[in-house]
Amino acid sequence: DQQVKQNSPSLSVQEGRISILNCDYTNSMFDYFLWYKKYPAEGPTFLISISSIKDKNEDGRFTVFLNKSAKHLSLHIVPSQPGDSAVYFCAASARRSQGNLIFGKGTKLSVKP
Amino acid sequence: EAGVAQSPRYKIIEKRQSVAFWCNPISGHATLYWYQQILGQGPKLLIQFQNNGVVDDSQLPKDRFSAERLKGVDSTLKIQPAKLEDSAVYLCASSFPHEKLFFGSGTQLSVL
């Protein structure tokens, strides 16, 4: 049973527009959420995170929104750039327990010039 | 700051053979993880170490997989004997306890 779901395998966006990547989770014990970005033949790299005590966290062009009641989070990239083309993984953990991350299957973002 | 180092980058073996992967975490990171990423899936935790000790190995197929972390630094992951379904990228990651993970580039394993 998937605890972290990314229901869109792929997303295509025009350069300069907003990219919105979505993630749903089922485990109410999760209290820390992260987004990782992965280029081919490389390991995932940390992008941005949010604690369950917040509903928004912003870092430059990247903003993560958390809706705890809906068990939903989203990553907004504004404006999107061709270099943002990668696979984006949503991950969650229950920091009060072991702290290891549970990953979604990823969304492949393509930003077209 | 040096990142998480993994070797080899690629490995091709036949089924029933054995294989080992090596990981050197970021200096000072007490927590080390091995993840398995099958094509089209997200990374799945195999084992988590805190210093020398195992914190979570509930998803490690212990009949064929083993891992150790001697002296609380480097770690090795071994598969013996390998099966076709073990073909995947094996990612090592490290972190401070309960903080974000830093991943290595991974070892791509193909079992023929």
C-alpha cells in the first residue's frame, strides 16, 4: 500500500510558466515532507522541505504548500526553466519515529523552451 | 564539502552470482541509508544505520541481502545470490539524525 502517492507520472510546461507538482499521503503520522529532484544517472538532490507545523515554505522560485486536512502537498515552480526538467520525488517521514523517508514514484517534469 | 561516495557506478552480473556495493557517507553524518530504486518507482528503504547499529531493516530481503557498517563510517551492501528482480539502482544516503538526506549517485545493477 503506497503511503505517498504522486498520481501524475509526467508534466509538460512552457518555459516561464508555473509548474505545479502534486503529492498525496495516507499516513497521518507523517510530520516532515520533502521534495527531491533527480537528473538521469545522478542521485536525488534535496530541493525544499516543510514541517507539519507550517502550511507554506518558500525558497526562491520554489514553494511548497501543505494541506494537512487533505493530506496533500504541492510544489510550485515559478517561473519554470528548461534546467528544471527532471524527475521530482515527494517524500515524507515521521520524525518522531525512525525518521526514514517514504518516497512517491516521482513526476517527470519537462520544461519546453 | 565532499558528498556521499558510492562505487562501483555500474555492475552487470548473471543471476545467482554475488555482488557488493560500497558507500562512504558525508563526514560527520551518523545516519546511513541504503535505498533500492527500481525503474519507474521511487527509492525504497532497505536498511538504516545509526552509527554502527541497525535502526530499521524491515524491508531488507535477509535471505540474500546483507549490509554492514563497520566503525560507524563506510558501509557495504551485498547480494548473494542475485536474482533478476534485483536489477535496480542502489542508492546510499547519509544525514544527521532526523534531518534531510544527502544521496550518492548510486550503483546501477543489471542482473542477466
